[in-house]
Amino acid sequence: MSITPSLAAFEIWFVVEPERSTDSTVALSIAGRPVPRGETRAPLRPVSLTPQLLSRVASRETRELARSLQERSADPTTGATDAFLSLGSRDFALHGPRMAEAGCLLRDLGSAGRDPEPLRWNAGPPWDLCVIVDTAESGTTFSAVAGVARGDERHPLRESDRVLPSGFVLRDGRMARLVTFGAHAWVGFLRRQPVRLAPAQVDDFVETVLRLPRQPRLILPAPLAWTMREEPPQPLLRIDAPEDDEHESAAALLSAHRGKSMESAAAPVIAHRAKAMEPTASAGMLTAHLFFLYDPQALLRRRPREEGAGPHPTEGNARLRRDELGAVVAGADPGPIVIDRVSHTGWRRDMAVERNARVDLQNLGLPPLGFRTPPDAFQLPVARFSRVVSDLLTAGWRVEASGRACRLAESIQLEVKSGFDWFELRGNASYGALSADIGAMLAALRRGAIWVLLGDGSFGILPEEWLRRQGLIAEMGEETEDGIRFSRAQAPLLDAMLNAQDDASGGPATRVTIDEGFRAACADIACAPNHDAGLLPATFQGSLRPYQSEALGWLAALERHGLGGCLADDMGLGKTIVVLAWLERVRQRRAPDGDASRRTAAPSLIVVPRSLVFNWKAEAARFTPELQILDHSGANRRPLAERLSERPADIVLITYGTLRKEIDALAEIRFEWAILDEAQAIKNARTAAARAARRLDSRYRLALSGTPIENHLGELWSLLHFLNPGLLGKEEAMLQVARTVEGLERLSRGVRPFVLRRTKEQVATDLPSRSELVLECNLTGAQRRFYERLRRHYQASLLERVDRDGWDKSRMQVLEALLRLRQAACHPGLIDATRRSEPSAKLDVLLSRLEELLAEGHKALVFSQFTRFLGIVRAELTARGIVHEYLDGQTRDRADRVRRFQESSDVGVFLISLKAGGVGLNLTAADYVFLLDPWWNPAVEAQAIDRAHRIGQTKPVLAYRVVAHRTVEERILELQASKRALADAVLGSQTRPLTDLSREDLETLLS
């Protein structure tokens, strides 16, 4: 009970109450008495701090300190405090030193006749609460007692010492700060009964202390010393294979090596993961468990074991060696310490690093496995195995797959050796002290694997970037015992692939060495063609331009090396003339004596579209009249072998239709040259024409195409596969390489010797100018309403179908919708025949321009994909008395129609189907071209314009693309740009790959 003090001066003290203190507070009782007069001292009694009392406190320092505490804890109505205060540990750390300095901080109230001794404050660094293990008095055992330590100073706690759980210690009349580590409960236990330990018990005791969730500092004598380390762990991911596995590229190999132990003599130490379970991964998924390796540099540690002894605590995981101990902890283990008893080492776990590791796995696409599975179990998609493992290893993780360590290649060494007519690529990848030869790596790549098995039983991960760069190399060559073998024709391509290693970023450093034979072969094949007038036969009736003479030099180089090539000059630059000049040279060599030598020499075969048969015959008659040409394109023809036996020929001329129908017979005949004109006819390698072309038996092969790439790189692959079978390996491998700008550049360098391409701007500087303009027209009235009705219908139904069924299942409907919208933009009569007489904005613009041009003496070509639209235009021209010619796929007298247009001043317009007349025709009488309906592929339109803009044209050519405003046609013009970029990337200097039509593109087209 408190007392009411008299009006005399007063003194107060604050008494520490250890038993009433908590983990976060320090309890203080308040005691006081009147200031003694003489020798008489009243005993201390509990008091409350009131304003009246505080005004009587004699010591100014004590009064100010008490007033600050009273203001914080006083009753708001009375201003008084209890005779007991509870200060937070931070507040006591602030006010305790002031109390001690003022002499008003006590340990107890003292005794009768004796004033208490005020406590002093130890202002040094805080002490650590510790367990001190030392040699007992007997010298044969050890004792463990509670104590405090600071630096090298340590003291056992005596019975009189007091430990406050909130972080203070009271000993020897001094109060000091104390780091308790939350383990103050040990103090009472060891004070009541110090622990006696036999030598064999010390490690068990130490491990028990270290594994406490809250453990004091442990101090051991030198012979028993343990090392406590605070280092960030190395995350360890252990990957298991699913039980039901369909993935040969990763999981099948995982399964093949399941349970096999590692043989490395320098692997990290590993320990048991409690209650390890093996959940079944879902299809396409692997199971991965997260651990943390706190001793990544440790060697395997072994200790002798008695026969029949139980397992070590680390043996629960079947993938661990039975004699391994170490510093691996399962991520879900709640213990704060990782123990290695063999080395007497413990690690305080870095929970921040462990949390970040879990986040890193999820950011890499590894979701947690599920609630019913072990903690820290994750799902790893098989398809992401290589990327994830490479990223983790690069980030410093350790990764194990089916019990085997995974390693990243540190460097790759490649070497090219020359043989008689082949080259061999050899080399190896270094995985630290281990290595894998290039043959094993590429063989693994070919079968879809993602690693190679190294000599110590670990997995060497094939670097993903290296795989991407070398995918084409693996497919191009033939595997041998020592490496990969390539033909002489593949030297430029192999050189381009290998040169990319010098600039490669990411992945292991790569060093490439080549021998002199390979270097010389690359230089010889890749050398630029030179103008050589000596190659032009004297019997050639005409002259060649310099760039055409260079093409003869290029053909001579191809022949010398036994290679096929594609002459890809722009349309209108005279590719036909070059080939005829070359074949005349071949004739002079193979048939110098005329028919006598022709009977034993192989003829050359030229395959052309039907529309170009007459053109080839006419040009041959003009420039190379001595060439004997056998036209094998007509109806009711006899077998070619029979005809050749009767009448030997220098050239056999056939159509692509004949090639498809008679390939069995054609394949039995040996040809000198097999030449494909407008070779884009075999751009799809799976068509009958492409398959038939590849079956031809010829000594040399040549393709002519102004547009070797119209839509995608697969077209170039098909051409080169015909010209030089196996040059580019599999189509899929080439497309994989070309997905990046870097890969596209390498592919371009590699195929350059086999593709000779010059543009008109480069070589035909004397050719009149060519301009291309967009001629816009606006749909009005009934035509606009008709178009909008169709557009809204397809916009609603088509996008919904794509979202519901996916792009692939909706492709045909998409193409049909776009076709209908394009037709509606041209003329309503293309969709509804009953509306043929209705007006059309395009028809009105075209007729107006034609009448104006014809009046000025010009001639024009009019192209359309839609023959029905040409029919409507034809009817209007006839009605207006405009003389014209017409050509589509059904036209048979093509040569006569072309001649009339070229020679007759009365014929001013030529209506031509884009598909039937877009190639091979020489129509230089025209100086205007109208493209009535823009097509997806700009190369097709360019070919049409080149019917007029070609060698022989003397007037500037103006081409109009007639486009209906605010229709799908405007969007088509935008998409054309991406297709032009692809051809430029491989054949020119640009490096932007084509992107596929997406749902967003479709939405834009329909907007």
C-alpha cells in the first residue's frame, strides 16, 4: 500500500524487478522516503509519482527523470502513477543510463539499517548470453554452464547475477545490455543443474544447442571447437523424372539415369531431406525439389561405419551416397542452423537468400507442385529444362537431375580439317576438368537431347545459345567417328556458321581453327563472278551486258565445283539470254560435230510454265540458232527417250505439267543441265512438282527466279534442296537458325555463292524509270453499303470463331472472308452475278484513266487476280469500242496475242490474269500498268509490272495499284511490306524476318 508523504524534501529510487520483467519490457518498482536528517534514515517504501511528490524531490536530475516517466504513464485524471513501471527495452536502454548516473537505479531495497547500493551502468558493447563448455575439475569430463561473453571476455553466471529476458544483465553491481538470442530459458536450466558431459556426448550436446530455434552463443574449449559461419548458401535444385514420360528430349534421359549415384570425387556434401516423397509429375512436367547447400566447396566426407550400424541421419534420400554427411538443408526445414558434425561446422541460415531462391524459381516458370506435396517441390516444364538449368547454373546454383550433377560448358573448341573432297568438323566442349567431343554433342542434339553424359557421370548441359547457332551444322553434315563431315559444296555455309562464333554473345567462349584447304575452298567458291568476254561463244547472235557476262562467269564457277545455283536477277534483266548463251557454250563442248556427237552427249532439260514455251523457242531462234531444241510440251507426244533416239537435241523443253506427269520416264534419262525457269513453281517442297524436280538425273542444276522468296524461307530451302541436295540439312533446322537477326545474316552469307541476284537499280542504270503509285477510289452508294454489310458480318462471326476454335481451325474461313471482302471492293458482281451491271468505283476510275491514256498514244496492261472482274472490264471495253487483247489460264494462242499487242498500233490495252500472265511475257510496248486488286504477295505484283519494265523498254513505266479506300485492300498494302523485308533479308542487305498473320492482324484487316 502506498503512503502519502509529508511536506519534507523527498528522495526516490527505481528498483529493477527481474522476475516481473518480460521478453520486451523491464519492470521497475518506485520507492522513496523523506530526505534523512542526521543519522536517522527511514526505510524505503513504494510510492506513486504524483505532481505534488515530484515537486518535493530533492535531486534535480532524479526529479526531471521521474517527471518524464510520470508524464508518459500517469493516470490522466489524477496525474498519478502506480508504484510500478513497465518500460520497453528501448526506453530502458535510453533512461537506464540516466538513472544510474543520477544514482537512483537500485537492484533491491536494501536491508534494515543499510541503504541500498545504487547500480552503475556498463556503457560498453552488449554482452552475449552464452553456454560455456569447459573441462570439469576431474579433467576427464566437461561441464556446460550459462554465462555471458563479450569479445574474448567470458564469465559464468553466478547465483547472484540476474538476466532480464528483454536484453539486459545485472552482475557485479552493474547493469549492461545483453544479446539473449531469445534463449534466456537456458539460464535457469543450467543454473539449477550444470550439465556434465562425457567426451562422446559433447557433439550431441552441441548439435542440440545449435538446432534450437533460439540458441545462445556457444563457447567451447579449443580441442572441441566448432566453427559457426554466416555465409549465403548455394541453392540446390534436384530434378526427378516423372514416372509416365513421353519426352525423349529430356525426361526419357532423366529416367534412363534415375537412381545412379555420382562418381565425382569433388562434389558438394549433401544430407538427408526429411520424409522425402516422390510425387508424380503431370504430363510434360518434371518434379524439382529445392535445397540449400551451405558448404558448396566441401569434398565428400566419409567416416568408417560399424557393420550393421543404423543409417546416418543423412541417409533418407535414396539418391544420396550412404556415407555422405554435410551441409545441405531442405528449404522447408524449420531449423535456423545447418550442421556438419564431421568438420565441427555450423551455418546460420540466410532466410532472405532462401526466400529469393523460391521467387527466382517461380519467375523462371516453375510453379509450386501443390498443397499435398512436400514443401519446396516445384514443377519444371520439360520444354524449359535446358533454359532453366542454364539460367540457374549461370546464377551460381547447383542443379542435379536424377541424382547427377549438371554442368555448363565453359568453352568450346572447334577445328575444321580438309580431306579430298570433304571437310570434317571436330572439337570438344570443356566442362571444367571434363570435356565432351563435338560428335557426341551434335549426336545428342540430333536425337533431341539436352545434355551429354560426362566422364564422371554428370550431365553436361548443351548450351542453348550454342545449340541455336549450331542447329543447322548438326543437320548439314554426316556424323563420323571423329566429328561431322561436310561436302565441298557446303564450305561457304559451314564457314558462315563458324564465323558467327566470333561475335556470339552469351554462352561459352568458342574458338574456331580452320586449315588452309578449307580456307582456300571457301575463297574459291565464294569469289565474286567476273566479267569474262572469253566465255561468250562466237556463235551467239548478239551481245551481253557486263552483268550478264558476269553471270556466265558465275555459271562457269558453279560448273567447275559441281554445284547448282539460282540466278535470281530482277525480272526483265535477261536471265533467259544468259542461259541460252551458256547452253550454246555447252553445245560447242559436247557436240562440236553436230548430230554425230549429239547422239552420245546428254541434252540439257529446261522446265518452264506453259506460257513461256514460245518465248524460249523464239529467243533461242534469235540468239542461238544452232541450238537444237526439242519441244516436249505438246499434246499427244511420244515418249521422250524414243524421240531423242530419233532426233538428238541440245535442249529438251518441257512444262511443269509434263514434269509431274512423266517424271518416271524423265528420271531414267541423264541430262547435262536441269534448268527450272520461274523456279518458284517448286517453292513448296512437298508439292508433286518439287518432288519430281528432285528426282531428275543431271550433272548440273540451275534455277531461274526473280523471286526465290515470296512468302517464307521454306521456299528458298526448297530451291536449294533441288540445286544442292542436303546443302541446308532439314528445313526445320534452317528455319530455326533464321528466327533471329543474327541467324538470318549467317544464312544469307552461307547461301550467297549459290544465289546470284542483281536488281535493276544496280545494273540496268540505263533502263527508263519505273514509278509505282496508289490510285485510290471511294466506294459509294450501293457498293459501300454492300461492302459494309459483308464486313460487319465477318467481323462478328469470324473473330468469335477464332477465339472459340483457335487460329489453325479457322484458317480456311479467314481466307474465304478476306477473299469475299476483296471481291466486294472490286465489284459486287464478283459475289452476286445478278449485280454485274451495277456501278463499281474501280471500274469507273480505270475506264476514265484508260480513255485518257489511249488518247495520248500510250498502251496499258491491266492485271487482276479475278478473271470474272477482267470479264466485266472486257465487256465495258468492247461496249466503248476500245480494241484490246485478253489472256488468262485458258488462252492457247498466247504468242499471237502478245505479238498483236506489241506490234499493232490499234491494240492499246492488254487484260491479263495475274496468275497466268504475271511471268515470262515481254510486253515492252506498254508504259502503263494497272493492278486492279492488291495481292498479299508483293513479288507477284512486281513480276506483273516487270512485263513492261524490262530490257528493251525505252519509255518510263508508271504502275498504278488501284485501291478502294477504307477497305481490306488498304490493310493488304501494309502487310505486303513485311513480305518484301524477308526477301531483302536473305538476298539483300536487310535483316528483318517475316512475321505471321495474327489475330490482331485479322482484327485490323476487318476494322
